[in-house]
Amino acid sequence: MKAVLPAAARPLLEPHLPSDLAVTWFSRPDEAMTGIADADIAWVDMQPTQLVADAIRASGSQLKWVSTIYAGLDAFPLDVIRERGAILTNGAGINAVTVAEYAVMGVLVAAKRFDTVVRAQDRRDWLKDAPGKVELADTSALVIGYGTIGRMIGERLAAFGVAVTGVTRTGRDGTITPDAWRARLGDYDWIILAAPSTGDTKALIGANEIAAFRKGAWLINIARGDMIDDDALLAALEAGTIGGAFLDPTHPEPLPADHPLWSAPNTILTMHLSGRSQTTMFKRGAALFLENLAAFRAGAPMTNVADLQAGY
């Protein structure tokens, strides 16, 4: 059995790999492309993620399992993986804590307008009054996508006294279903995007949705940039009809230097750093890979098996 694996994870993986697994360790895209050609197992995470898609398309018919530490699969050629008859396991949960913390940070920064405070410090300007005076207690949040990360966001906001409503496909555990949240957008102070990226989520928040926001509401996005219609968001920010936007991902990435979101009023951009704001990603990813490798070889159930039709 053959595998192509990232050289960066080699110290974490190699001591625990079975002796009959032949491994190609890659550190460059061309090495990944070569290694995957006859591999049964592939962990080929690279940046930009287009390189991952290119590598998977170069795989052979014997590919049986693709592993990734990414939670979102929008950059993966799922059709190719289906054609190969392979399993795809993702990294859901690996970065959940740090991403959830980033979302809560976004709410706190917006509530107290801490971005304004930092800019005042840069100017050595002693503010006479607080630029943000919202107390989280007794505010309300809608978390669209109440999976692992969404639940963590909800739990943390609830500790601040925020009334949290989650959105799930099934309406489980007191959440609401995808057909119900639009009619209730005006009820919330914080609209938080934490859903997986699929064909159904493109421009999920458009002009009609933004028009339904409560005046003063903030949009917090820690999911994918293409879930928001940027033109509609920019129009609302310029008009001051919503409180503002805290955007971790954008579309495209990196955001071009001349993109109007950089200078839009009441907008905080964090360059998709949420998942990177920790030091344990590779350690957790390696542990998950080894757990799944043992299950894969034993024919046992694996963790984080993606639904290739649903896209997550």
C-alpha cells in the first residue's frame, strides 16, 4: 500500500506508521503530483488550495482515501474523488476551538468597537468616550450553521448572556431549519455565518437578507467569503443601514489591495487568520490521520467521513 504525505508532518507520523506502508513525503507541489499518481492514500494539503485540487486530479484509479485537515471542502474536486470510489475525511474539529474563539472575538470587538480604540492608540489620541457601548448581555445571535464550530460559538456567547439561535438542516436540539431563518433576521443583533460551503450557500447573504437585518446588527463571517454578496454588503455599510461586518474570510483571497472592503465603513477584516491562530493544528491533524489510518486498514468506521454529494 502506498501513501503520499506532507513532509511537514513526517516527525509526527513516521514513528507510528506500519512498516508495510510505502510513503512519498512531499514538500513541493510537483512531489505531491508525482506521489499521488500511484498512491492508495493521499494527504496533499497545500496553499493555495488549487494545488490540492490539481494533485487529486493527477491521482490514479487505485486512490482509496483522501485525508485533509481542512474542514471546508469547497476547493476539492469531489467529482474526481467520487469517480475514484475513494473516501474523503476532513479536518472538522481540528480548528474548531480557535475559529469559535475568533467569532466571539469578532462580536466583542464589534460591541466595544475595539478596532477604533486600537487606531486611536496608533494616533496617540486619548479618547474622551468609549466608541462602543453595547453590552452582550440581553443581545441575541443567529448562528447559521450549528455544527461543531457553531455550537462552540453558541456556548461561548451564551456565557456572556447572549440569547443564541442556531440553524441546522434538521432543526435538532432547539435549532431552526434553513427555511425559517430569513423570516427572523430582524430579531438578531449578531448574524454569524458558520455553515459549510456548498453550492447552496453561495451569496447566502444578499441584498434581501441584509435589508431584513435589524438596524445596528453586525454580520460576523468565519465560514467562507463567497457566502456574502459583497456589492449588497458594501451598499449597506456605506448607507449605514447595518452596524458593520467582521469578515475573517473574503472572496477572493487574498483580498486585492484596491478592493473596497478594505476601506468600507465599520468593517473589520482579519485575513482568514482564525484557523491559524493556534499552534496545534498539525499535531491534531496527525493524530486524526493516524486514528483514521488504523481504522482504514482494519475496515472499521473512520472519523469525519465527508458526504461527497452534500459537500461536507
